[in-house]
Amino acid sequence: HRGRLNVLVNVLRKPLPQILKEFQGTHFDLDEYMDQSEWQAAGDVKYHLGTSIDRTYPDGRKVHIALLANPSHLEAVNPVVAGKVRAKQYLAGNSEEEKGKYCPILIHGDAAVAGQGIVYETLQMSKVKDFAVGGTVHVVINNQIGFTTDPVNGRSTPYCSDIGKAFNIPIFHANGDDPEAVNAAFELAIEWRQEFQEDVIIDVICYRRFGHNEVDQPVYTQPVMYSKIKKHPDAMKVYEDKLVAEGTCTREDINNIHSTISTQFEEDWEKAKTWVTPTYDWLSSKWQGFLSPRQLSRIRPTGCDVNILQAIGLKITALPDDCNPNGQIKKIYQQRYNTIQNGEGIDWATAESLAFATLMLEGNHVRLTGQDVQRGTFSHRHAVIRNQSTGEGYTPLNHIVENVNRSLPAIRADSQDESYEMKLSADGDTQAELTIQNSILSEFAVLGFETGYSLENPNVLCLWEAQFGDFVNGAQVMIDAFISAGEDKWLRQSGITMLLPHGYMGQGAEHSSCRIERFLQQCDEDSDVVPKLQQRDIRTQVQLHNWQVVNCTTPANYFHVLRRQIHRQFRKPLIIATPKNLLRDKICTSTLEEMGSDTRFKRVYGEVNDNIANNAQNVTRVIYCTGKIYYELAHARDKLNIDDVAIIRVEQLAPFPWDHVFDEAKLYPNAQVIWCQEEPKNMGAWSYIEPRLAAAIGQEGDNRRAKYIGRDPSAATATGLGARAHNAEQQAILASCFNVSVEALREK
């Protein structure tokens, strides 16, 4: 904490009166903060905050220095820093020269660098394509203690920096009592990094004079060590004596320096009493035109002209003669080409490609990483095609038009031009680039890297895909500390998009659930407060809350929600529970018309059976659901020949679609309301949905409460006993929804 404040003041020149005012707790208006009628940021403690500055040095050089905001989760910020730097390098041209202009610097503690696994994960990315940043300078402030833990209990290696040996990178050990040696180590480290584009570690061996914080008493646990520290002169005194002894300066010179600094501190303390906290720079220059939660953003259609979509689709599904793909891949692309030509039968991967392609033709860089994303865990994407003779990769989406440009887009999301979509063309000569790269086998570091990447520039669709949604909990610290609360704490927007394969198919407890309940629990939306259902309230709903959680059931809706991430005047994290068995299922397809002009993302799908919808007064049950269970419900209803049950799909779970849920319930006044899910009762969306369904439906005195139908509460997310047990559970859910026996359902 003391070191962080030191860096803020002395390196980044944050005004000391501002920091002192933060210590006093008077840097904000308490009445304004407590007024919940307007969006308010929660803020963060002073030593977690970041800032930036352009420093000019005596020789005329100008260097931009930025300190990222970070939580108390030690080392968690490491991949975020690397990702942000990588984005800077890429968007500046991605040349080796540009890599040298942007350097990440990470400051570690000795206990944390040895104990936190994220350090290893971040180092493991250091030479991986599309993650390498040309070397990071690691500075270890080695206090030879971790809070109250001695080094012998904090690691198994002689040095805290020994992790660097696994990557064959240089490690410089410097005596913290010798500032000139430390300076020499720093100079050598940065020269090595610039020359060899490798990580470098500087281990500054020193000690902690006081306790872990201002009131901690270290002699309780390290009495011998602290008796020696008490007798040892501090580093400043050691260096002062050296300078005087060698004649570099006099004791009077040193006393004058002390006096000047002390006077400045006293003056800053007095200034803090009347210091006016400056208006916060909401977003950096690259984010100009983007809006805070207090500013109203326009809503635009995310659809595109069907003829343009078709032209783009035919280009990205027609493989060149010299591509030499695997025979099965060739068939897949031919099938995609045919669906584009026919304008119907568009599957999930094709809709995703169309979303990416249209965004790139509008000038927006798209980046997708994660484990196995090039092919897709479920062999559905095949975005990079391997030449069967050479193994060389070919990415169709990077060959829509002739030229690839990494500069900022020509069609900005904050443009005042309402007819922006008319500029989209399949006949231009320039597009942005798709970076799609398989990552190391890590969730924490890779999601952190992409989060950092998303912070740099809003005109990048930055996505991370989990191999299975279940594995996202390996990145829980990143989700909790940065993605969920980053804007609330630090006023920094991110459009990071997480693709989490989710769905119950009898694959057991580690291959079924992305734990969507956790994301819904973290949504900062009051379940008892229904927004006024005028257009403005609905338009600002997403802006006012911390993130979006969706579970799309059609490729068209997936297309729209991806494009919506860019075609807004603000950014929010997006969590998408993506399907698995529906990826190539013919029942889960869309038409080009559903992605055409004047179409947009549907937060809720109403009943699609006209016979049921047109005889709403006869409907006895209205089932709300989300995700793939819809298709099973619809199939069972058809088998049973039932025409008095309506099925409503909630595509956007958070923020909750109050208006559409209310409208759908109002259509069926005589129906029992049911919420159906395939997850256990203590998981899935139920605990989030139940109070909101009641509040939404009850706006005009309707006291119907939803009945739950789904799996019983469980500690494990799903049964691991295989298909027989899974199918029995699934059939019981469907039978309950239609008030029939399981036997009756099986007979059909």
C-alpha cells in the first residue's frame, strides 16, 4: 500500500493534496453518493486506484505512463496489464518496432511472486503468438517476508524469483540499500528486454521496516528480524552517508533537500483541506464519444441489408482452390455456402461468422481466444482451415476483401450518422482483421489478458471462449474483481464478451453448467424495483447495470447480440451461455431475413405457434424458460399434441426484460405461470427469476406466482451416472410441464 502510493505520487505525479484528501475521506459528496436516484460509482480505496500521465524528461523525450487500477487479489492484475499492452501494440500496427514502444512493468512482492499461480500463467503466455508483448519487466520488492510468513514457509526455492528459471529469462538480484546498483539493474533489464524481447526479473532485496500496514506489529511474529531492522539505518540514510563520504554533496545539501520536501508536504496537507477534486476524466481519448451510465445512448438496429449479408456470406464460405482442406471441412463449408445462397438454414457458426465479417468490414477489429477456439470444442467453428499437405492455416474471414487495416474504424459506434449501416459493403477494399488464437490451457490468465485488451479501445470486439462453461470458475477472481465490478469501482468500461458452453446432455457435473446463477447473482439490479416501462427506462436499463447475461436460442439472435456489443455508445461486459448440441442441429437455424435491415436482438421470444398465440384465452399454462430446454419443451408439446400451453423464451436474463415478460403474461390471463429449467433448483436462473417474474407480472394487480419445474436442489450441477439417469430426469421435467406422466411422454 505504501509503495503503491509512492508510485502514484513520485512516478505518475498524482497530486498529493488529492491523495491526502482521499485519506481524510472528504474527496466525494456523501449526500450525492447516498442519492440512489442516479447511478453512482462505489469507488475504491486510494491504493487500488490507477492514473496516467505524459512525462517529459530533461532531454525532451515524452513518455506516457499508465498505472492500472487493481484489487487486493495479489498478482491478479498481471495478465490485464499484458493484455492492454498487447492491444496498444496491435492497434499501433503490430510491427516489431511498435512492440518496442510499449513495455509492461509488473511490480511484485516476494511472497506473492512465489505463491500466486497467476504469475506462472502470465509468464507462460510471454512467447505465445498473439499473446507475446515483446517482454515484461518484473520488479520484485523483496521484503523477505509475506505479511507474517517467513520465506522458509512461503516457498520451496532459494529465491522468490526462481520461477524465472523455468522460462530461461535473466534474473538480476540487487541490494535495496544500494540505489545505484538498483538503477544499474533497471537499465540493464530494459536494455535486455528491448534487444531480445524477453521477460526480465529484477529482484530488489530489501526489508520492510514497519508492519504490513500502519497499525500492524511485526515483533509479534519476527522478533529477531525486527530487532536487527530497528538497529539498521534506512536506505536513505545509507545512501546519504555514502554521498557525503565520497564528496558528491555536503550534509547541508542533504538537509536542504529534507527541508524542501518537508515544506512541500506541509503545504500539500494544507491544500488538501480546500482541494477541489477535479472532474474525473471519464474515459481516455480513444473512448471519446462514449457515454457514462448517466448519459442516454441511442438504440440502433443491428441488422444488415440482406443482399449485402448474402454477398459477404458467399465470400467467406467459398474456399480457394489452393486451400487443400480436409474433405469433411470442405463439405461443411459447402453446406454453409448453400444455406447462404438459399437464405435459410443458417447455423450457429455461420451466424457468428456473419457477425464478425460485418463488424470487420465496418472497421472493427475482432479478437477471439480461448482453448481450442479455432476449431471449436464441439468441432463447429472451423475458423482456421489447415492445409492437409502443409499444415498451414487459412482464415477465410481475413480474406473478405483485399486489404486488412488495423487502424481505427471508419464507422464509429458513436457516430451521429443514423444511416451508418448503409456504409456496410461487401465490395470495399479494406477490412479490419480477425485474430482467432488457441490459448494456453488457462482460464484465469487468458480471461485477464482479454479483459486488459478490451480496456484499450472500444472499437474491438474482444471475446474469450471457455472450452466448457463449467471451467470458467477457474477465472473467478478475474470475474469478481475486474469484470463484474470494474466500472463501479474504477469508472472503466469494458466490452469483454464471454462465450460459455452450457447445457445438460448427460456429460456429468463438469461438462454441463457455466454456473449462470453466479453471474445473475452479481447483477446489480434490484429484483423488487420495476423500471417505468417507458422507452427511456428500457433504453437506459443496460447502461445502469454492471453487465449483461444472455442465453440465445437462435443463430440470428446470437448474430445480433454480438453486433450490439459494438453498435452502442457505451460498453458493458457480456456473458453468453452458448449451446453445445444445438450448434449443428437443424432445428436451431435462422434465415438471413432475421438478420436483415431493421432487425435487432430480441430480449424475449413470444409463442411462435400461431394457433396457440391466436387463442390465448384458452391457454392454461404459460411456460417461461431460457436456452436449449425450449426445443425439448416444444418437441414434447408437439408429440403430445397439446395446444393450450404457451412457451416463452427469455433470451436476455440480465438486465431483466420486465416489459416483455409483463406483456407476455398479460396475453394469457387464464394461464398458470411456470418457470422451467434443466438446472437444479438452487442453480440456474430460478432464484434470480422468481422475484422478478412476480414483480413484473404483478404490476397491474396480477398476483400469479410462478411455479418451479426443474431438477431438485443438488450439490453437484448434474448427474454423473450417464445418459440413462440424465434422460430420466429430463423426461420428468418435461412431463411435469405438461401435466402428464413420464410413461405418457415416452409412449408418444
